[in-house]
Amino acid sequence: MKSPQAHPLTSPILFALCIACLWAGAIHAADVPAPATKAALTVSVVHAARSTAAVKLAANGGLAAWQEASVGAEANGLRIAELHAAVGDSVQKGQLLLTFDAESVQADVALARAALAEAQATALDAAANAARARAVDGSGALSAQQVNQYLTQEQVAKARVDSAKAQLDAQLLRLKHSQVLAPDAGVVSARSATVGAVVGAGTELFKLIRQGRLEWRGEVTAAEMGRIAPGTQVVLTAPGGAQAPGRVRVVAPTVDAQTRNGLVYVDLLAPMGKGAAAAFKPGMYARGEFSLGNSSALLVPQTAVVVRDGFSYVYRVGADKRVSQTKVQTGRVGDNTLEILSGLKPEDQIVASGGSFLSDGDLVKVVSTAAPASAPASAASK
């Protein structure tokens, strides 16, 4: 006997039960709440502050002596006996720097004195003969030719006395030049003299930085030269970080035809090797900032600005607590602040720090409002 053939579950009752189960599952799923979106970061917000900031112009340049004095030998053929100054010494005007061996000069002085004494004695004898000739002139005791001869001998003797005096003065001057004195106060920057050397007249023995004054020669563009005037205050920074005040003495009247840059000559206000200028040396390359006054600026904390792909961005916080990445243009840089030139309004709320961890559209949790950015003590212009 055959078993009955199986049929698929196509009963209307069974189909209705399946539909009911599906509806019940959908209703249950609708009753379960969706999980809440989690904040990407907890942040503080800040408003940009409109304030007055100092305008600074930065430049680089080299340090040099304000003026250098070359000290040379004025006596010829003398041997150096003793040195009294070394490189780095501070000297005063008229201070002894070097002594030559003056024995030969002293002998020449003695010879010149003897020659002067002889000439003076000869002049006295000639003057006496001339006086007697004048007394008998016209009496016939002496001819006119003899009278003229005695008078001429008197004049020649006087001239020889003058010549002997001049020779003595020349030897005394050589004796004076056997001691080399500082022509001005300053700092010895170089010394080429050595003990025992015989030098000729004009040979350089020392170099002095006059009055210990240094100057900084800042290189600025032709457009920037018009913003700088004599008397402008400058803050100079040495490679080691030391700072010293300066003041613009003069702005160069010309611009280099190759670089199109001009020089600004700045006097260091402290003498070389003293106080704030102790870290500055001639030949050193230094950075300077010119103080050009004050101007209004929109400032934000530096931590609020994020640099990506060469552009600057801030993250504005909207009413829905989501951030929007906003491109801005920056200007002057202060100690802890940054000037915003465009892209931001004072009423905008921005993330105070941590923007580098955010992306456009992220949800944030605001915990506090940071104090507005204040004007820095100085801000450098670009």
C-alpha cells in the first residue's frame, strides 16, 4: 500500500501566522532606542579678541665695528722692545700700547743737540762781527764788500741755528714715536706686532674698535626701508639667544642692485663686552626686530590654529556642538597669540586647543569657555 505524498506548507492559516510574527518583530525593533552618538573630543572654546598689538619688522644682518682705528709705526727702522696690550684689552686714549728700542734715537737726539749748540755759538760770533761792521760802515775802515760779507755771515749763522733746531725737533719726534699710544679709547681687535721685529714707518701694529661701539647692519627689502626711520628702537638677538637693545642710526641711501635689499645701520646701546652686549661679537650674524608702532588686530591663541597641507585652519563650534573646519589667513605672531587676517569673526566660537585631533563635522563636548586672547607684548609682522 502506497504512503501518502508530502505537500509543502501552503496552508492559508500557516501563512497568516508568519506574517503576524514578522510584524511583531518590526514593532519590537521600533521600540528599542538608537544608540546615542559619542563626542569625539572634550574641548574648551574661545572667542577671537580685537586688541592692539605691536608691529614688528624682523630682519637679519651682520655685526661689525662702528669704526676701526689702525695703529701703525711712525718711526722707521726701530726694533720692538715691549708690548703693553693684547687682543681683547680695553684701552683708553693715550694709553701705551708698544715700546720701541730707542737707544739709537737717543744718540741722534744728543748729536742734534750738539749741532744746535755749535750753530748757536757760530751765530753769536757772526752777530758780533756784523755789529762791528755796522759801527764802522761809512768811516772807510772797512770796504763796503767786507761790511756786506759780515752781515751775510750773520744771516747764514741764524739760518744754521734754525736748521739745527729743526733737526733736533725731528729727532725728538722720533723719540716720541718710539712709544706707540692709543689714538682713541676702544678694544684691541687685532695685533700684528711681535717683540724683536724691526718695522718700517706705516707698518700696522694694532687694530682698535673705536670706543667699543658695535653696529648691526640689517638687510631689509626696498619696500621695508620706507617704514624705518632713524631713532627706531630695535631688539637684537644673538645666535645663542641673548638679546640687546639697539637704535637705528641711519638708513642706507642706496639699494644693492643684485639683491634689491638695503642696509639699516643700528647702534648697540651697550658697549662691547659689557651688559647685554657681552654676547655680541664683530662678524657675528644676528636677528633684529624693529618696533614700528601699534595697530589693531584680531587675536586667537596659537593652540587654536592647526596647520595642514601648508594652510591654517580653526575649528568653529556650532549650536549643535559639531565643528566645522575653517580656513584662515594668519598674520603677526606673538608670544602665545596669532593674528587672524581673514576667515574668522569675533563672535565665532572656536576650539581653543586640540584641533589637530578633530575632523570636519565631529561632535564635541564643550566643558568651558577659555579667556579671550589678549594682545601680546610684541608681535612680528610678516
